[in-house]
Amino acid sequence: MSRKMSFVALMPAISALLLLAGCTTETWYKGFQQSSESRCRNQPPGESQRCLDDLNRQTYSEYEKERSGQKQ
């Protein structure tokens, strides 16, 4: 199993822990972005850049608007 798949498999548990810890949705979102970027930077050079290019670069407010179905 690749690292990316392992991380995706752990997301429900990570999400539950963050919610139980009282984190806000915005805090969770930012933490997830930072964690994902960190994992990308630990990849081999060619894979690292490809991973970083694939990251979601939305701000939290953009994400929240999209999630709630609002148009910008």
C-alpha cells in the first residue's frame, strides 16, 4: 500500500480525533493542508513537485463556499 493510500485510509480516524479535540472546521482544514504539503515534500524530487501541484490550494473561505453549494 502506498503512503498516499495509507494516509487516505487514516483520514476518518484523524477527522474523528480532531473533532473530539474540539477543533474548528477551519483549524482542521488548515492542519490537513499543512500535513498534506509536508507529506508531499517528503516524496522523491519528481514526485514531490507532482504531489504539490495536485494539492488543493483553496482558502478556507473558498472551500466553505464550495462545500455549502454557494457560488463565488
